[in-house]
Amino acid sequence: YMTFLLDNDDITEAEYFKIFGRITSEMKKRGLSSASRKKDTYTEEDLLNIKLKIDERYRNEDPMKIRAYAIFFGVCTGLRRGNLLGIRTKNLYPNSEDPHFETSDNIVPGWSRGIAGNVTLENSTKTFVGTIKLPFIQPSREILCEVTKYLIANLDPNDRILNCNPRTVAYWWKDIADNCGFKYLTPHDWKHSYATIGALHLKDWYDRNPYLLQMCCLHQKYETTLQYINQKSDPFLATFKEM
């Protein structure tokens, strides 16, 4: 059970742990909303800087740059770890008229199903069945095209862009963040980041259509997407300043 909580980012891996529980209606009435779960998020500027720092740090280290780019792709698209691990190089289409990628398989830990190793759920996400095509959007189409073209050039078409256990993704990203000098956020935070940045650019990137943002977040309901938006994000204030 503790491993499940760790994988779900409900607790942190340390000598102590925190459990983030939903506040009750009574707590809300008493003004204890600060007890609700809050997440830090990457900003659009953060994503641009992360790309630059990866390029600089791993300039002459192709294996590490491949790993960093593969995880960075997951950060930019807000994918769940299982779907990121399920993507093969042939699922990337940077040279398409509309650059996009396909969600292929969902790789989950086998222990949750009483099986050793990982389990591959073919053509599925956590919420949808079948292959889904998603556009290159954040932080820009050009950056995602550059990242995916590099992966295609250095991997075979049937290769997974990232090969590891779902839990290992967070550990690898933490090492990359430390080596490159940017802040580390968990894979769950990536989804919050994607929803938050998307909300700020709903007009330009999603044609003012919340449903498009919802689908790019791979959520069945827009209410779920709203819960992922970081309402304390500083860029919200900057948006009003620009307006």
C-alpha cells in the first residue's frame, strides 16, 4: 500500500512522509482551505530554460541527452509515466504537416496486478482505450520538433523512447535536474504544469476551447482539468499585466 501511495505521489520518499488528504466541507467552512493539496508547476519560461540547460550539459553525451530529451518530452506534453514509457520512436511525427505524436501503450508496475516486472496495456491510457493523436504544443512546436527529431535520429523506429520502470522515471529526472541545475518536479507535477500553461494560452493554442485543453490533458471531464490548474501560479498575474 505504501508503494502504491509513493507511485501515486501521495507520499514523498524520505525518512518521513506526508499524506495529502482532501479537506472536508467542515474544514472549508472553518477557512482551512490551505490544507488542500497544492502543487508547484513549471512555467513556460522554465521549460525553455530546461531545454537550454540539457543541451549545454549533455552536449557530448548522446546516451544521457537521449534520456533527458525523452523525459523532457513527457514534461512538455504532461503525459503520465505509463504512456511516456509506452511511446516508440515510430509514434513521433515531427515532419508531419501537423506535427504530433501518438499514445501507444500504457506501461504500469506489475506488482499492482500481482505480476513481477512491468505490465504493458496495449493501445490505452489511464482514461481512454485506443490510439490517440496529440499535437505538439508546449512550450512550442519548434522545440518539440527538434527534440523528437533528435530521438528519431538516435533510436530505431521500434525502440521505446524511454526504457525503465515507471518509478525510475522520477529518479532519472531528479538526477538530470541536479546535473543540469534546474528545479525538480515530480511526474505528477508535470500534468499540473501542462494544464496551467495551457489555461494561460487557451486563446492562442486551444482556440479558446476548454475541451481541446481537456483532451490534450487526456482527461474525460473538464472538471478534472480544472483541478490540475495551479491557481497560485505567478504567470496568471503576468497575464493580466500584459492585457
